[in-house]
Amino acid sequence: MDHDQRSESWRRCCSYRTLKSWLPVFCWLPKYNLTHLKMDLLAGLTVGLTTVPQALAYAEVAGLPVQYGLYSAFMGGFIYALLGTSKDVTLGPTAIMSFLCSSVVGGQPHRAVLLSLLCGIIQALMALLRLGFLLDFISYPVIKGFTCAAAVTIGFSQVKNILGIHGVPQQFFLEIYYTFYRIPEARVGDVVLGLVCLAVLVVFMLMKSHPTHNDGSTYSSVARKLVWTVATMRNALVVVAASLAAFSWEAYGHHVFTITGHTSQGLPPFSPPPTSDTTPNGTAVPFGKIVEGFGGGLAVIPLMGLLESITIAKAFASQNHYRIDTNQELLAIGVTNVMGSFVSAYPVTGSFGRTAVNSQTGVCTPAGGIVTSVIVLLSLAFLMPAFYYIPKASLAAVIICAVAPMVDHRVVAKMWRTHKLDLLPFGVTFLLCFWEMQYGIMGGVTVSGALLLYGMARPKVKVSDDGVLVMELSSGLSFPAAEYLSHIIHTQALQEFPPRSVVLDCHHVSIIDYTVINELRDLQSQFRLQKVQLTFSGLQPSILKALLAADLNGFRFTDSVEEALQTESVNLLSD
């Protein structure tokens, strides 16, 4: 490479266009104005008031002290504003990621933080290597099976907090048994408060999903906005009201509710995540042993985090008429998790609920996430003492209402009507997830892959008799299909008496490999021995080129089935 070429290459690498592709903030920042600022402040404030109670609740799902939910909720806003390509997406703790984290680290904060670092590195490497296509191998039935099972598991895990009982194991089936076994130990205060919080949250959700009729008057418009605002901030309102009730009883010396208790006050220290740990008896656990303990979770959690966030980003990009860059989204999530590990965060991803609030409030740019992050930081700095009085039953109600819509029973009926085989990976994923989430996802992906391979190994062959057998192939031909195709041709043509000539209609065939070509070579030999013809028709240029390069002895091809039939008729008459 000469000097001019090197200079041109450096100019391309350092150009403003390249900078914008790696830092999308430079795409929207030059066009930022006061209207954008006003809308982003409103959206950021609204999402922030939703994020704080949810982050506290999701830390409970992860089995971590509640402050870790807030530690995980602010880094995403800053990083995504620089690297994200969606104006709507908000990154932070979610129910599914919290549950996966709990299943892998068992509620150990140091390991949760290290898991965030490792997940972020894996996600960032996937982005740099352009490996986002790997997510395409996780089918929709697997995703729905996982989310439905996770919602059931997460929701039921909060029943013990509604009842105010303790000592219930985390394993799902044991959790069911001991929850019902210990119902007589339920605390009346927690049960009453939990049910009241659930009822209020459900009413607010219904108010938001079924807005009142707008007759065009100012009163009606204000009422609708008020209802929407109250319904959107329902989590914060319920948690605040429950905390005030708990504080009132505690002030008079009545311990009626199970409360969150002491939490660490202030911002988390900025320090590298721990690469080792110690057991309760003081034994040191090296880095390798910790990673080994993560097991399959180290593959499942990064993939599920990417899948959840990118699915949300695509959905809202389509709804609001813009495009996202998938690999850039992977990079944003990866960097968020890496940097989050330096402030004691556990793995995060995009949140559907908070993203929906962000979009509905009219956010204009990713800068709305910065406002949300500032609210979380202010909560950490000044409100942590108030979190002492948050009743666990109110957080449980928030979690149950958040995950309930994820149990989509209608999807089963839709799969039954459209493609019944999709129920197989869905069912395998759903059932295995109650044992281990990782096994459920891996089992579902394996079944989906097996169904995909079976379809490749058994391509549909439509056979018609026009004096000569015409076999129309419905898809590409790859090595799993070679033996099946050979069997069909032998059964239908060569094993008949007398043997039949065959026209292979290949106009649907777009791929072919060496194994299939080798099988076709053997078939050609057997057709010649039987003194009948094997003719190919409708070959695409790439397939024709491959077959000509293979130099098949006696290779015959035509542009169409009709031409092949005419040629065969002429041959029969001449015979």
C-alpha cells in the first residue's frame, strides 16, 4: 500500500461519518433544540419516577440488597445517550434479567457485579465481530416459552413476600410446596397491604388501558392527562403510600409489616469489579472457580439481554418510523454492562415497560435517559434512609403486576392455528424453565434446531406423471437431504418396472452442496445403466454453474419442464 492509499484509509477512519457511526450522539446532538429539551426532560422525569420503585423491586427478584437495583439503573442512561441508536429505549434492571442473575449468582452481590463485567465483555465482542446474527437462531416460540415461564416463576416467587413468610427455598417446585405449607405463618398486615397494593395497581392499569371518552373540552383533556400521569406513576405512588403507612405504624412501635430495612446510603464507589470472593467461612474463591460456577448462565444471560433489548428497540423503531443499527445496539448494551460493573451494577438490558412510557411521553432523543439517570442518582444520594420503611409486600405487588402481562396465553392458540409444530419448542422451553432457566432456553433452541434440520433433510417433493415422472423440489438441497432425495427417486422411478425417466424441476432450488452433487453423480450412473434419463430443468445460474463444474457424466438440462418433456417425447419416438 503506497503513501496516498494509507492517507486515504486514515482519512476514512477518522472522518466525521465514521465518528457518527461509532458515536450516534453526533447524529442528533447538532440538531438539538429547546423543544427537544423540554420533551426529554418531561419523559426522563416520568421514566425516572417509574424506574426507582421498579429497580428496588427487581433487586429483590435478583436476591440482592435493594440498593443494587439503583446501582444498576443509572449507568445505562449515560452510555446509551452516546452509543444508542433508538430514541425510546431505556436500559436498566428488568424482571427477566434479575431472575436469570438470581439463578446464576444465588444472591451474592460480588458475583453479580463480576457477572455484569463478563456479560458486557461478551456482548461488546459480539458487536465488534458483527455476531448479532446469532440471535436469529433463537426462535419466537422459544422466546415466548421462556418469558411465560419466567413470568410465572417471578410472580409466584413474590407470593411469600405478600404473605410475609420467611425461609422459603428458591427452587420453583420447593417454593410452591413451602409457600403453601407455611400459609398458617402468614402475617395479617403484609397480606392486607399486599392485596390492597395489588388492587390499586390493577385499577390504575385498567384506567390507563381504558381511557375515558374525550369530548374535546378542556376539562376532559385535563382529566385524561391527569389519569394518564397517575396511572403511569402508579408504582411510585403505591410504594410511597405503603412506606408512609409502614412509617406511621413503626413510629408507634407496632411492627405490622415486613419492611426492607437498612440500606447503604450514598453513591456507589467507582472501583473495578471483584475478581475473587470469599465463602462465609473465610475460604478464598479464585476467579476461575467463580466463572466455572456461572456455568451456562455466562452464555444465556448475554444472549437474552441482547435479545430482549434489540427486540424492544426494533418494535419501537418500527412504531415511530426510524431505523436502528443492531450491532451498535449490542455495543451500547455491552459497554453499559462493563461500565456498570465499576459501580456495583448487575447485568441490565432494555425494559419494555419503561421504554413504552418513554415513547408515550414524547421523548425526542436518547438524552431523556440522562434525566432518568440523574433522578436515580439523586435517589441514591438523598432518599436511601426513606427506603428503610418500604414494605416488601408493596414491592412484591409491583413485581407481580409488572410480570403478569408477560404470561401471554393467547400465543398458544395462535401457534395452534398457524403452525402446530411451533408448540413443541414452546412447550419444551416453558416446562424446562421451571427446572433451570438455562436448560429451558438450551432445550428450546435444540428442539427448534432439530425441526429446522428435519425440514432441510426432508424437502417436499411434488411428483406428477406426464408420461415422464416430474419431481418438483420445493427448497434448496443441502447434505441432510441427499439420501432422502435419492430414496424418493429410486422408489418412484428406478425400482419401477419398467424404469421411468425423471425430470427434476429445480426452479425453487437456490443452494446445493458437494454431498448432493456426489449423490446426483451416482444417480446419473444408475439411470444410464437402466437406460432411462435424468433431466434437470429450471436451474438457477449458480446451481447450473456448480453442476457443470462437477462434470457429471451424461448431464442433461433444459430451461423449463415443458422443454424437457418435449425432448423426452422426441427421444421415445426415435427409439
